[in-house]
Amino acid sequence: MTIHRVIRKVQRFQGWFGGGAALCLMVGLYLGLIGSPPDYYQGEVVRIMYIHVPLAHTSLLGYTVLAVGSLWYLWKRDPIVDNMCQAVATLSAVFTALALGTGMIWGKPTWDTWWTWDARLTSFTVLLLILIGYLMLRTFVDDPEKEARYGAILAIVGFVDLPIIHFSVEWWRTLHQPQSISMRGVSISSGLLVPLLFMSVGMSLLFSYMLMVRTQLLYLDRLLHAKKGRLLSQFHLSKSDS
Amino acid sequence: MRNLYIRWGGVCIIAIAFIMLTYNHYRDNLASLAPRQVKQEAPAGDIRVLGMVQGGTLETRGAGKATFALLGESASLQVQYEGPPPDNLRELKILILIGRWNAATQVFEARDIGIVPNYGFIAGAYLLGLLPLALLLFAMSRRVYFLYDEIKASKLYEEE
Amino acid sequence: MGKKKVGMVVSLLLVGGALGYLALGNFGENVVYFFTPSEVKAFSTDYYQKKVRVGGMVVEGSLETYPDRLGLIFQLTDGEATIPVTFEGIPPDLFKEGQGAVVEGYWSGEHRFESNLIMAKHSEDYMPIELKRAGVELPRKDFMKSLVE
């Protein structure tokens, strides 16, 4: 089985991902901002949850894809998988930064502080640093094969941060509240849960769609450079021949 | 390329329509008066007043009855509350009161008491969350079109 | 070429430093984000006049305000021990009796916690006010229990 065939198949459904994302986000935004009641304790500010939580969980999902893709790359050495890894890292970094940003905006009216170094916030910042480091490493290595290999190893090592982020609110004392959806059950009543689910599904679909576009972009970019390079070298060869 | 612009034009129109819908939904809740304004202008009908419960003035008499002074920047307002037991009523707390100003007795008759809704934070969070994603996606899609065009135009493209 | 090498080293340091911080640095079990009132009561004199954070539940009915200035006095508990806390300033909107709070400040020798920052801690349950008034309880982590454990 070649990954190319899989990608081509998935690519055919790209429009469905984009459309599905738009639909889910529209319904989610309507329910979240207009159609849902305020929380008994936080009041209206709870609506920030519907944007913050989907962004945060999608960035974790994105990093998982990056780690799996990196393993796959080390195994098969397929350049398109590497393109996907690079694309997913950029997008995860953006989603992580936005999750931190919206979290800060939620923290001010609820906790009364923009930022505090508790275990959840710290481990999530570490995730952003790992992703920035990964992307920086990739720009500084010249050989594309080495670039992909070093990056993959780094991404797999960085995966240790994910369980730490997830369990930080259970293992340690934090200001951040524990998981609302966990082994204890769901501690969000249905009126507030439905918009959250719509936004979560929508955000995951949006992430997948953006990932497809970005992978395509990197692939085309690399293709263009490779072909241009080949043409140039042929040009040089023919020049030196004459 | 035209398809891309048409699609994003649609997205923009829907986004603007949605923002207007949301704004209309909250418009009545957005404006609140300061205690000084209430005293000077004495507006009739239901109004929303923003201020802090002055320390040492809160007196509760039985369930769902309370009197206190609401402190603004330069004036305070005598408030009388009757209704379901308020969860948030406490001294030194910034609150939004909904009710009417009784100009004759100079007392604000509050019907509902709530914490400050902080709509600015909500709008900020949604803009920060969604706007960069939309811009990034638009830029990426546009670049993909450009790359296709470039590959075709530079005759590097070959059918595989 | 030299620039690239520097860049590589910097990016590796960034990731390595971040992970190292997680593994050994001031994180996790080495540093507790906040102490509990029981731990505060057992503080040795080393901790006096040292800035610490304390987390707990604001005891129902313990909240007092000053008539003449901005400030609060309240009791903070973890279910086992209770400490009195004083605070100057305006507390967070969500600060309430019977709710969690993390306070930052100093434990003085007179066994009173002088705080200059209150952070309201909210739990992970969310529901409309009507359900809460109807007495609905959603499954959630017991804040008190998780403090004592």
C-alpha cells in the first residue's frame, strides 16, 4: 500500500472536510453565542470555553498526528509523509498559540489573572516551545533528508509532553480546573455540552482541511523547486557542453 | 483562482451576517449606566447599572430582600432589592443591577442582580481564535493556486 | 554555514531545555503550585515572610469586609485545617464563599495569611443556573479530597 494512493483518496474528500468544518462551526457558534444559557457560576464568560477547549484539544490531536507521522517517516522514508509532518507542525503551533491566547482571555475574568505558572499552563507552553524548536530545526538543516530525519526524532521525543499536559490537572495541584469529560463522567450539562461538541468536531475538521491544504502547498513547493533545479542544472550542462 | 475568491466572499458575508445577528442579540445587554449618570439623568423604565457594593452598607432582611449602596466612580446609589435570593450579592463586589430608578424616593429598585458579563472578553477570545485561522487558511489556499499556476506556466509541469 | 549551525543548536536547546525543565526542573512534584492550609499551619519558620500560594475552599459565612477601606478577611480551609486570610484590594468577580480560591502572599508569625492576590478557582462542572437551583449535581473531582490526598 502506498501512502500516495491513500492521500489521493483522502484529497478527493477535501471539500467535504472544508464544508463540514464550516457547517459545524456555524452551528457551534450560533449555539455557543446565542442559543445556550450562561453558566450558573461564571455567567456569560463560560462561552469562551467553546472556542478555547476545541483549539486546545485540536492542537494536542495535531501533535499526535505529528508523532505518528514522524514514526511512519522513519519507517518508510516517504517524502510526502515528511511534508505532512512539517505541515501539521506549523498548524499545531498556530493552534497551540491560539489555545494559550484564548485561555489567557478566559483566565482574566474568571481567575482574575492573565497568566500563572501552574502545571497545565506550563506544560502547554512547553508544547509550543517544542513545536517552535521543531520548525526552527527544520529551517536550519540544509540536507532535506537529514532535515526530515532529525525533525522526526525530535517530534517523537517531544511526545512525552502530551500525557503530562493531559494528566497535569489530575496529578498536581493546579489553578486550571480538571478535565470536564473524564472517567468520572461528563460534568457539563447538555445545554452547554452540545455547542462544545459542535465546535470541537468543527475545529477538528477545520484542522484536517487546513492540513490537507498545507501538505499540498509544501508538496507543490518542493516539486516546483526540484523541477526548477533540474531544469537549471540541465541548462548549465548544455551550456558547458557547447 | 476566481472560485477561491467567490468562496471566501461567501465566508465573509456569512461571517458579517453572523456578527450582526450576535450583536443584535446582545445589544440590549451591552449598555450600562454608572450610578452618577442615573442620579443626574434619572432615566425612566428598565435600566442596567454597573457599580460596586459599598463596604458596610449591605443589609439583608429575610429571603430575597436586601438594601445596599452601589458605588460608582464619583457617586453612590441607594439600592433596594426584592426577588429570588441573589447568589452574587456581597460587599465589595462589582455587579450589574437591572431595575428602575425611583426619582421620588431616590432609591434604585433592583429586580435582578448579576455579575459583570464581560462581553469584551468573549468577543476578544472568539476573534483571536477564529480570525488568524481564517487568514492563514485563505493565504494557504491562495498560495496553492499560485503554485499550480506557476508549475503550469513555467512548463515544468508534465502529465504523469 | 556557521549561522545555520548556531540556529540548529539554538533550536535543539529550546526543545531540550523545555523537556529538561519538565523532567527535572522546577516542575511537577518538586514544586507544588500551592500549599494547603494544613501544610501552611505546619510551616517551619523558614517559610515565614516568604511569598507562597495557598489553595483551599473559602469557608461559608466567614467573609468579612471593612466598612472604611477595600479589603477582606476570610477563612480558607482544606477540610482539615483552616487559616485566616486577609486581603487588600478588589477580589475577583468569581470569588465566593464555598468556592475554591488560590491566594498569594505571606504567612506571618502571628498565624495569619496576608495576601495581596486572590485567584478564583472554578471547578470543571458547567450548567445553567436553573439546573443548579433545582439541585442538580454533576460528577466532578472533589476539590477538598484532592487537596488532602
